[in-house]
Amino acid sequence: MKIIDIALKDLTRSMRSTFAVLFMFGVPLLVTGMFYFMFGNIASEDGGFDLPVTRVAIANLDEGSPDLQFGASMLGLPAGQSLSSVGEIITSILQNEALADLVTVTLVVDAVAARGAVDENTADAAIIIPPEFSSDFASFEPLAEPSEIEIYANPEKTLETGILQSILQRFIDMLSGAKIAAYVTSNHVSPENFALIGVVIQQYISESVQSSSNPGQYITVESAGKVEQPNRMLAIIGPIMAGMMIFYAFYTGMTTAETILREDEEGTLPRLFTTPTSRTAILVGKFAAVGMTVFVQVFVLIIASTLIFKIQWGNPAYVALIALGTVLAASAFGIFANSLIKSTKQGGLIYGGVLTVTGMLGMIKIFTLSVPGSSGSLQTVSLLVPQGWSVQGFLLSSSMAPASDILVTFAVLLLWTIVFFSIGAWRFQRRFA
């Protein structure tokens, strides 16, 4: 019971410190909250993410081709439009009201004006359709240099350019399919039945249009406009919160264990050793206080972040297991580190140096989550420190990884704990023997 009394006394003293409470709970939540509201600015009110409207300048130089005849009704366009060229079809499609939330179109006279609009930042991208595009597209003969649509885009507008390219690619794919259908038909019918080619093309385009989730439109815009918020926010905020929690948990383990040195310097610990309570019981109580303090910090942060930021940590049992492993490792690390220093004056080197370096190494996996090709040796470096295993554990839990992966991570954290605690407890026992 004396061990518990000592642990509770130290825990209460830690929680009475305003600075300690702000450091343990306020800073991790504040940093995560900063990122939450930063990314939340691109979220819509209904929980999704609004894509930016792409400003497009179109220079339609297409002179058309008598071999191309598309009816407006075939393409799901309003009746009465002139469709004498592929360029006009592209322009009509991008001006369609169904795409108003994604694209705004400005027509310009030539390629120079189109590029100038992008250079002057009055357009995010320019579409330049060459004069012979329709005639080249309608030809069945192989062309040495077929004409191509040029997209001239602002290099900073990668998302907008991607949206525009996706829309155009789907349209061109449909026309290419129609051309292939016409070519195959021409090779299987006699000259007097060439009229069937137009029927085949019309049927192909009609089927392509009707395959859209919105009948009468061959471009689906419902799913393109938004991406669901929970997965996006989990991918961004969840790892950040986990990293901050682990980073400051190890700081808490270090500062709480430092009270042993501080009490020794102030003389309160030597006086405690003169009581009937054994030195082993006193030290175990001090060690238990470290673990209890970190335990409260980690589990309060998990609950608070779940309520405030709606973070989905994963299976509660797996989360509890990784959280326990983190608490044990952080507490043991604090005991180990303080057993190596002679006085509290040397603690600054540990705080500013060792903890910062190991903490940053442990969070490499978080920093490189969205970096292509970073899953190799760079992320393996993070597993050289206990913080890296804690980060990996929470990432595995949130991604619904198999139980075997969670158990392996917990086992490694437990191994770190045994090593740190064994060395730290042994050195403290020798110091106060």
C-alpha cells in the first residue's frame, strides 16, 4: 500500500502543476488542432472537400471535317448546337451546366491569347485545338504526325489540370472507341452498305452516354466534386495526433522521472529513506508514479482527440494494447535516461538533444506518408527508436492491420521497456544503496 500511496502522491503533485498539464495535454491538442483547422479550410460544410473550379481558356482552331457528323442528341447536348468539328464538341461539353462547379470556360481567338491567359493568371489552363484535328481524327489512314490537343497549364495548378485532363481524356476515349468501331465496320461491309458505319457510330456513342451514372450525360460529376471527409481527415490528422501524443509522452516520462533527482537534490528523498519504508518500495513507488502519469496523459489524449477531431483510432483492443506499450516504453525510457545523469542541470541536454532527435526519428513514417517511394530504408530508420514502434502501432491500428502485426509491435515495445527499466532500476538501486 505504501508503494501506491507514494505513486498517487507524485501523480497528484504532477497534475497540480499548470505548466505540466498544459505541456501534457494542451500542446499536443493545440498542435493537432492547428493542422485540423488548416486542412479544415478546404472542407465543405457537409463534411466533404470542395474541388477548386478550373478556369479554362479555349482556343478552338479546329476547321472541322465533312466526314464527321454528330447530332447534339447523340452526345447529350442541348438541341440546336452546331457540331461541325470535334473542337466545337469539346467546347460545348466543357460549357455544359453539369460541369459548372468544376470548369469555367473563356473562348479566345488563338493559341497566343490562350497561353497569355495562363501566364497572366486569368486562367488555370489553356486548351489549344489545332486546325486539322477533326480531319486527322476522321482519317482511317496512318498519319506520320497526327495533330494533338495541347493543354498549357500553370505548373502550380496541378489539381485543376488533373481535373481538366480527366474530363478530356474520357471524352477522347469515347470518340476513339467510335472511330475504332467505324474502322472495324468498314472492313466488314460492302461499299453499298457504308451507311451502316454511321449507324454503328451512333449506337456506340449512345451506349457510351447511357452507361454514365447520370443518363443523358457521359461525364459523371457527382463523385468528382467531393471526397469524403472521414478518410481524408483520418489520413492527415490521425497520424499527426499520434505523433504529437507519442512525442510528448516520452517528454512526460522523462520529466516525471526527473523528480527522483530533484527530490534527492532538495533533500526530501534522503529524509524519506530514513522512514521505516524500504528504499526498494520507495523507488518502486516513484517508478509507478512515472507510469501512472504517462498513462493518464496518453489515454486522456486518445479520448479527447476522438471527441474533438473525430479521429478513428481503430479496434479499441488494439488501440489499448499499443497505448499500453507506449506508456510502458515512455516511462521506462524516462527512468533509464534519468539514471544516467548526475543532476537535474544535465537534464536540459537530454530534453533538447536526445528526446528531440529520437522523437523526430520516430515520426519519420508520419512525415513521409504521402511521399512516393519513401517506404524503404528511410522509414526503417524510425524503428531504431521506441517512438518509431509506437507510431507504427497506432498507424497499424487505424488502418485495421491484422492482429499479428499489432502483437509484434507491442512485443517490441515491451522489449524496449524491459531493457530500459532493467538498466534504469539497477542504476538507481546502486545510486541510493
